[in-house]
Amino acid sequence: MTSGFPARTDLALDAFARDVGEVFASFLEQDSGCREYGVELGGERWFLKAAVEPRAVASVEGAIRFHTHVRHDAIIPLRRVVGGPSGPVLVYPWVDGEVLYGPGAPDGRTRRLDPRSTHARFRRLSVAEILAAIESIFDAHLAVTDAGFVAVDLYDGSLVYDFSARKMWLCDLDDYRPGPFTLEADRLPGSTRFMAPEEFQRGATIDQRTTVFDLARTALVLLDEADVDTRFRGTPALAAVARRATDENPRDRYATVAEFVAAWRRAAGTAA
């Protein structure tokens, strides 16, 4: 229930968060141009997000479009949109867990290698547990592609893992778009570590083959023992699936996310 949230507010996000409930967390410096708060209201915890820079408005609007069409148990759902003086305020349920790639050292690899980091702690889990988490990511993307969307800006900052419940969540899928589409910029937003070559080519087609690449890169990163792309903890069969999925030539990858996931599941021995 989100009955405690109004349909509209005249307050800016910072004042609205303090007015509507008790703020218990704040995320003020985000690369996205958004600002976010954790708010407790009526005994429930919520995550509030809104654009505070003009460049972030399109992503917020994209989030509304995405969640209108896509539902999955692993994707944190958008529960309410509050109209605000500077644009929509998005209201999500707060989930227990830790973002795999959160604030920290400015260098991404340094951040991931820090043994105290969420990313490093996740990679120390058993292979079976990591594979189960990856399965949630892949299954969610079957729902994404079934709804006609392709992944944009998928990386480990989109992943929230609850170590106690062994539950993987996906968040911040704001830039996911209906696809296929033609890239009309010099590159798409995202982390280069996870992106397909065509995401840097103006005029390229972005389709399910691109999502296949992004998903396989995510699996390779999560199953790498030391974040160096040379110590893959999966089986040779899984490595072969990932190798095809990340071929530089989109035509040589799996044609659809469903085809890729089926091949991955066969290699993992989890096919139905």
C-alpha cells in the first residue's frame, strides 16, 4: 500500500521526503543526476527518487514507461508516481540488500577489488549461490524482452543482493527502451565493462543480441574470482556459452535472450 503518499506535492524532493515520513537514508550525489531517499512511513520503508538535473528527466520518464510494461519478482516494482514541481517523484518499496557496485573509490576496479566491498563479498560466495543469483537476472530479462524492451545501462550497480535471504534484486532499469532501435548518439549510457561494441557505434542496431552480450558480461564479471577476467569460476560449458554470447559480431551471438538463457541453462544443468 502507498496510501500515505499524495498524488501531487508542491514541495521539492528534499522537503517532500522530510515532510512525508522519516528519512533514514539519503543518496545525494548520483552520477545519474537524480537524488534519492529512504523514507519510513506508517511502519513501512520506501525508496524515493527524482531528477534534480535536467539531464535526468528522460531517465525518470523512462522508468515510468518501463515499469508500466514490465513485471518480474526480481525487479523492484514502481509503486507510485507523485507529481512534483520539478517532475515526477518515483516511489519504490525499500528492499533489504546491498548494491553490488556502490559509492566508494573513484576507480571502478579498485572499488570492486576492495575485500570489504559488496562486490568482493558477493564473489566470495559459492559458485552455486552465484549461479542462482545469475539465474534471477536472466529470468527477469526474459520478462524484459517478452515486453519488447532491450537492456540499456545494465551493470553491477543495477544489482542489489540480500545476503541473508540469498535474493537478487534488479533496480535502476530506467534507461531500458523498447527495441530494437537505432543508436542516434555516439554511445549509450553505461559501464564500458558490460557494454557491447555496437553500443558505441552511431547508427548501430540495438536489439536482443545486444542484451545477450550485456547479460553474458554480467555473468562473467560475477563469476570471476578476482575481477581480472581470467579466473572464471564456471564450467568450460558455461564459458563456451558466454564466449559465443559476447562475440564482437552481433550476428555470431545468440539471436534472442530466450535462446541464450536456454543454452546457459543446458550448460549449467538446470534446463527444464
